[in-house]
Amino acid sequence: MTTATMRAVMPPTPPAARRGLLRLARVDADLARIEREAGPLPWRTRDTGFSGLLSAIVGQQISNQAAAAIWRRLCALEGCRTPHGFLQLSDDTLRAAGLSRPKVTHGRAVAQAFADGVLASETLAAMDDAAAVAAMSSVRGLGVWSAEIYLLFALQRADVFPAGDLALQAAAADLKGLPARPSAKALREMAAPWQPHRAVAARLLWHWWRHLSGKPPE
């Protein structure tokens, strides 16, 4: 998971999420120790709409640091964070900002989906989690992980859990003393008792992963 596009001013943890943290602490002693050892949970958010999904594409399969650098260069391009503005930029310009050829193609596909009305911020916000994931995943370049990241950080859904995220798997393995990273299926099963606050549990695990890596909390 990349923090490249998280907003610079971190909003406070919403009351509902804080209640979720308290419940998670009661049902899982390992989750309960994360804030004690890693510090208060930062509450990261993303933009909704095209910009939020573009940021997910930027963050796919690269490090946080690389994604942050690419995102900064993209944001310096006039109009890049709007569908029509992105479509007007040349491939060479987007490549110079750091996007790979596949990510240029995927970014254009998502921009076109918003421009054509196939995707719309308001429509996605009105859908339930499963329907929204299906709608986003139907667009080239957006898989389940990208859709779940959007739901979790842009729409702040309460029970989304991107079990395929490698950082979540690594954090869970360390926290639970497992010999290896759990598979996505195993991690989903592990997360079942955390319902209906699995999104908060995911945030805690990412927070733990950053703590393990020695990175300061943001």
C-alpha cells in the first residue's frame, strides 16, 4: 500500500473508527498492542473520483518512495488529476513524470471511463462494497486491490479489507508470529472476527508494517 497520495494534513480519527479500535482491542490482543508500541493510528485519506483511482494506479507494485516521487511529478502537470486533463497529456509527458507504459494505458482507460460516465464519484459512493468493486474492476488497469484501496481510503468504508496486499500479509505474519506471510485467503479468514471493522484493522496492520520498517508515523 502506498502513502504517496495521502493528504498532507492528516484528519483526526473519526469517532466511529475510534469505537472500532476499542472493539478490535477487545477481540484481538495483538491488534490492541499496535497503538501502544507504534503510536497513535494516523488517519490517511485519498481524494474521491478520478484522482483517487489514478493514485491507486501509481501505487501499484512499487515502493512508497517511488510512488510518492511519481505522484509529485504528475501533480505538477496542469490538469493531470482530472479525466479530461489527463487525456490531453501526451504519452511522452506522462512517461517523463515516471509512469510506465502500462500505467499510462491504464490511467487513460480510467480517465476515459470517468469522461464517458462509466464511472462516477457519486455513483460509486452510492453502491455497496461488492458492487463498487465490480464496477471499478471492470475498467482496464483497476483490479480488486485498487478498488478496495479506493473504498477504504477515499470513501472510508468501514469493513473493506484488501487481503491481497503484501504489506498487510507481512504485518499480520509478524504480529501473529507466523512462519511466513499468509495467503490472501488465509488472511481473510484471520480477519473474519474483526468484522465489521476490518478497514480499521487493515489500517492498524499497515501502521504496524511501517513501525517494523522503522519509518516514522505520518
